Amino acid sequence: MPPSLPNLPTIRLSLAAKCQLLFGLAVLLILTAALLVVGLRMQALVTEGPLRRSRDLAGLYLDGRIDLAAPPGPGATGEAAGLVLGRVDDAEVDGLSDTNPFLAAAAERFRADPAAVELGEAAEDADGTRFYRYARAIRGVPPADDPGDPGDPEAAEPPAPLAAVLLVEIRDSEVAAQLLRNRVYIVAAGLLAGLLAITTFWFVTTRLVLSPVRVLRGYALRVANGDLSLRSDINTGDEFEQLSDVFNQMLDGLKNKQDQLFRVNKSLDLKLVELAESNVTLYEANKMKNEFLANVSHELRTPLNSIIGFAEVLQSSLDAEEAERPRNDSAAQAEKRQRYAGNIILSSKRLLELINDLLDLAKIEAGRLEVRLAPVSLRDTCEGLAALIRPLAEKKNVAVKVRLEPGLPTLTTDAGKLQQILFNLLANAVKFSPPGGVVTLGVGEEDATGRLLFRVSDQGPGVAPEDQERIFEKFIQLETSVTRAHGGTGLGLTISRELAELLGGTIHVQSRGPSAETPRSDGGPRRTLTTRDGPGPGATFLLTLPRNRPSGRR
């Protein structure tokens, strides 16, 4: 089933809209700037027309080539259609300042600046009619009493006084119409140029840029839906075609990777099937092994108990016969029969111990052990175990001590399994302690968790740090002279750890380990430390149990 389309972000503004909007704004800005310059220049050219006409009329009048139609009185003018031409003497200007501010301003400028010759401006009437006003200075002869300094060639000629002002007003409606036409042409040209530019850009971007992008986007969406068989066929001869080729190469690589993953997954599926079948086979074999061990152990215990019983009876009868045997019987033969009977009993007990351990281990691994919870008296349990182990300890001249902290809480657990764990630990401690050593069984309460802590300490050779986890494995016996001397099945600590976990606790050992070699007082070669050398660093087995263990099987 192809994968669903991924959640793509919502497009707020498409690429096409962005390009067209940005290009449209750019075109509008460029055309506005360009046409504004053109419009201002055309307006200046239109405005310069009346200025040239006014300047030409003033020049003709000053050259005497034209004259006013009437004698120039105060404010006298000669007027044609759209044209006003008049001369105002300097003495009369101040009287016309209220009615003609332009004339007064021109006269004021001409008086202040002798170099000023003309002044012009565009104005509008009250009705909005546009016209052009032009003023030309007419100056007289410099005064005769101020000829300047004739000996100074660089002396400036004295300025001529203002005699009159020639005023020209041109009212031409064609100027306003021409300005309006120019503005219309400029706006129309801008709109047409902008429309053509936007249309051209839209065509270029749509056909050459956006169309390949949309095609590639469609291919990418189909690939996202799981279709790896398609190939891009963009033939634009530019970067988009290169991108299309790279896209096809990527699809080829993805297809190859997908095929490889499919083959690997298929191989893994086959391996998983084989592994499942192997697990089933191993489970059945382990189940059969556990059932076999349980059945065989159960069946072997009865004849072994019978052998032990008959061997003990035989040994007792031999003891009785020893007292009644004739004087001429061989003492060596009687001692041999006693030794044989003792060997039978010892070997049978070891075999029975092994069978019991195998049966317990099989039950634990099969999950057939139930935890029977009940309140346990720690003092009675510990003192009972100490009394049970003392006969074995006294044979080796090993002391057994019990140390209980005051105020211990009541423990709710399986009393039988707790006694089995502690007895295994005590038996090992006695076994590996040297003559004259001390085995201590202590019970306290952990400060951090409030759980109960059982300690079984000895004064044996100890356990090396690298072996402190191995001793809890099945059938593991350390390669030391002490272990070989005492023998054992290698299952006691394994069963103890399994039972501790069954009760919700943990068990581990603390020891500095045996010294590899001990120096001799006579300076000879070093020798290995054994239990016959007296107390060693010892080992402490720590059993931690909760106060209350939930009932039920593990």
C-alpha cells in the first residue's frame, strides 16, 4: 500500500502570484519614474514657449520695431487677442502695486539688482484660466555727476537707473490644451507599456519558469505517494532540464534502495521464521529436559534412599559383628568392610544431594514452585539454622554465631525457601572456613529502603572479584585447591539466587578475594593460600528481602 501524501504546508501566495506581483510593482515604479521625468520636461518645454514669445516681443519693442497702439499713459497698454503689452514708468509702479502685485515685485527686484533684466511666471485667473506674465526692465542713462574713475581701467561703470517696466501678458488656451494632451499621452503610454511588460513577463514566467516547476512538483507528489516508476521528461535545454535529470537519477537510486530493502526484509522474514522454529524446538527440548530431570530425579531418590538405608544397616551390623567376631578373624578385613560401607553411604548421600538440587532447579526453571507466604520469626529461624549446622561445623572446629539487630520487624515470606537459601550459604561458609574459624549469620535492616538484610560471613580464602558473578552460574566450581578438596555440585548458589529472586530479593557476595600467593617466613618461594593456613580474607554473602512478598508464582 503506497504511503499517504505528507501534510504539506498551505500555500499562502503562489510562486506565480509572487513573481507577477513583484514584477508588476517594479514595472510600475520604473515607468512612473521614467514618465515623470518626461512629463516634467514636456511641461517645461510648453512653459518655455510663452517665455520666448514674451522675450521676443520685448526685444522688438525695445528695438523700435513695434509700438503701442495708443499713447502710453499711466498703465496704457496695447492689446491683441490673448496678448497684453504695456509700459509702466518707474514713478507709476508704486501706484499700481495694489492692483498688480507682480509688477510691483518685478520693479522691486530690478531696483535692488541692477543686473536683473527680466522676470516671468505662470499664473491663473480666478476662473482657473492659465496665462503667462513677463516683465522687462527699461533702464535710463547713468547720472552725469558720477562718471566713475577714468584713471582706473578696472573701475565698474555706474549702474543705470530703472526708467520703466515693460509688462507682457500672454493668454493662450492652446498651452493648457497642449499640457493636457501631453499628460494624457504620457499616462496612456505608461499604461500601454506596463500592460505589455506585464503580459510579456507573465508569458515568460508561465511558460519558461513556472510550468517546469509545476511539472516537477507534480512528479514529487506522485513520488511521495509511493510511485517510483515515473520519470521526468522536461526538455527545456536549461537548468530545469538538468534538475529533471538529477530528479530521475534520485528516483533510480531510491528504486534500487527499495529493491535492496525488499530483499533484505524478505531474507529477515525467512530468518525470523527459522529463528521462531528454532525457538520452538529449543523450548520443547528444554521442556523435555526439565521433565526428564524432574522424573529421573524423583525416580532415583527412592532407590538411593533404600541404598543409604541398607548401607547404614550394614554398617551397624558390622559394628555389632566387630564386637562378637572371633579372635582369629582378620582386623584388616573388618576395617575394610567398614570402609566400604562408609564409602557407599557417603557416595549415596552426595548423589542424593545432586538429585535434590537438580529436582529443585528443574522446578524453578519450569515455574512450578509456589511461594507460600506466612509470618516468619527471624530469631527462631536463625537459631534453628545455627543449631542445624553446628554438628557439621564442630567436626571442623568452626564456631557458628548468630547476630540479630534489636527491634527487627516481622518478615512475611516463604519460610521453607528462606531456610533453604540460608542453609546453603551456611554450609558453604562452614565448608570453606579453616579450623578455628568463625561463621556469622547476621540479620539487620537496610537504612535506605527498609528491606531486611541477611549476612553470612566466613573466614575462608574468599572469592576473587572476577569470580564473584561466575559462582552463581550453573555447575560452576572455581579452580582452587579448596574447591577441589571439598567437592560439590556447583548448583547450591545457583538455586539460592533463583530462590532469592523468587522471594523478591537479591543475593550477591562481597570479598577481597584470595591472595594469589603468600610470602614465606624463610624467604623461600611463595605458596598458594589454603584453608589449612588459618583465617583468610573471607567472604560475605548478602541476601536482601522485602518485608512483604506478594503471593503467587513467579
